[in-house]
Amino acid sequence: MVGAGGREHALAWKLAQSPRLGRLHAAPGNPGIARLGSCHPVRADDAEGLLALSLDLGIDLVVVGPEVPLVAGVADALRHRGIAVFGPGAEAARIEGSKRFAKEVMAAAGVPTAATSAVARPPCVVKADGLAAGKGVWVCRTRAELDAGLRAAEALGQPFSVEELLEGVEVSVFALCDGQTVRPLAAAQDYKRIGDGDTGPNTGGMGSYSPSLRAPDADVPALVEATCRPVLEELARRDAPFLGVLFAGLMLTAEGPMVLEYNCRFGDPETQSILPRIDSDLLELLFACATGGLAHAELALAQHAAVTVVLAAGDYPDRGDAGSRIDGVAEAERAGAVVFHAGTALRDGRLVTNGGRVLNVTATGADVAAARAAAYDAVARISFDGMRYRRDIAEVALV
């Protein structure tokens, strides 16, 4: 398991439930993952280090969690030495690594998306072309917001584009692929902004729930057929087969689904809400994606719902926190939640903060409302200095 965040802990948690798992290793991992397997001090973007570790341990499957190593070609380096990898090679990962490349692929595949504008005029959306840790998009409805968005985009030091502003409901859709076969997963609803009511700056994600009330499980196959399959087929035509999970950020508009962006990996924190709903062996599914056997793999979703609430540092997203004592995790887990570590460390045997998004608290229930109640009950048992979180995750289920 390559990575160190909440998404990787969730993947490790689900992989550890497989009866086929022999040993689980992580690079670099985190204190939560360390409870499930062995962690090794190798960076997620260190291709040579990951290759040496995989060969030394006799690894059968490498699962790459974050986008940075995928865009950098870590999967290619491992595959060239005969190691099965869940995650696309660098050329296919450009679907996330370059917004311009993604637009070219969508145009060739006939996938509906926002039009690019040659003139920056509100209302519009400013997008950084490359990776920006989920913080490279600025929605600009006024001239002041546009001026601020342009300044922020220029400060990143990379190309950026201006697009039309699409109106509708945003939803995250995921599809597994082995280069040829495409299988839909569940959809999830993500909460990007730091404050309740979608206020404040964008973050990497402050919470999620699944199934989406806007895109229920029954609707997901059609969404995948319209927005994911054509792109995966176009990548294959370009001799860049996609082996992994394609994450489509969609806007459900009055004219139909429109693609906002693609990501070449599982979402964070959408993964934390989707994985508890998978009734199949995740290890078998990911291995099938890596080895071309997805058409014959079992993929079933449970009917229950899951809700995830992110617990963040007090000054996030401007800065993280390190060294503050974390209390109550065991109590939250005894209450029935799963607590995924996103930015934690162990200091003298005690769990402390070590990042911006610190913990992800996930709970399940018969429906979204029940899962939400269980998640917030668990959140109330956890504390650390400056802890902040949104109180409106999945609130739509209460209406």
C-alpha cells in the first residue's frame, strides 16, 4: 500500500479483510495502517525505493493511493520489473496530471464538459493545469473573486485555464478498469469547502457520504457509461491503457451530466465512505484490475449507507498542526465508527496530530441519516487542540 493518508488507511483496512491476504506492507504508511501491517520509511514518490522494497519483500500487488506518484510514473517503474500494480502508468495518469490533456481526450471521446474560454470574465471557473492537492480550482461569480482566483492561480507557477461555470449538483463517480473492462462502483457526495454551508476556501475534502442522494446506486452505471467508458476507451486507443480507478467529478446539470475533472485514483475522503459499502473482496478486485481479469471479478455493493466526517487542524487549510495530543479515538471506535488516520504520528507511544486533515470518522447505517447520526456521535468522543470539522456533512438527508 503506497501512501500515508486517510484514503490509504481506508484501502488498507478493506484489503486486510480479504482471506487471500498474506502480508500487508505500507510505504510509508501511518499509525493507523501500522495496526494492520508493516510500515516502511519509503516515500510514496520514490520509485527506486518502492521497487527495491517490493522485490525484497516478494510483493505480489502494489496499490498506489496518491496521484503524485502515479503522475510521476511510479506504476511504470514497478510494472517494468514484472510487479502487478493497481494504478495507471504516467501517460494514462495525465488525465489528472494535465487539465489540457484531459480536455483533448474528452473532445476525442465525445464526453460533455465545460467550454474553455479565451477571456476571463465572471461568472467562470479558473483551473490550474497540473496537480494542486485538490486546491487548484476557483469558482468566480464576481470580478473580485475572479481577480483573486487569477492571482492564486498565477502564484502556483503553472499554466491555468478559464472555463464556463456549470450550474447543478456536483457528484463523485468511480469506475474500476483493467485496461479493457470497465465496472462501476458507487457514487459519493464530497464536501470541498472548509465551512458549513459550503463557505470558505477549498480544501482536500471535509467529508463525504455514499450512496449519493443525487446519484443513487441505480443511476451510477449509466453515468459511468456516459462519462468514464469513452475516456478509458480513448486512452486505450492512444496506447495508454488505464489500470486502476477512474474518478469522475461530475456536475449534474439540466442538460445532463457534465465532467468537471478526472482523477486517476480513489478520492479522499470519498473512499472512506465507499469502501465500507463494498460487499466483495477488495483485494481480488484490485488484483483483477492490475492483471486484466476484471470481467470475471465479483463486485457487489451493500444497501447500507456510510458517512465520513473529517477532523482537521484549527488553521487548516492554511496550515496543519503537529504534536497536539489526540484523545477519544478508542471510544469512537467502541461506539461503532471506523477512525481512519490521515495526519497523525506517534510520539512516545501517544497519538498526536501531524497534518492538516488529521482523522476521518466513518460510520454506517441503514440509510444516510442513520449513518450521519452515528458518525457525529463518534466525532463527539474525539478531541485535540484546535479541532475543527463541518457540522453539515450529509445534512441533506435530514430534509
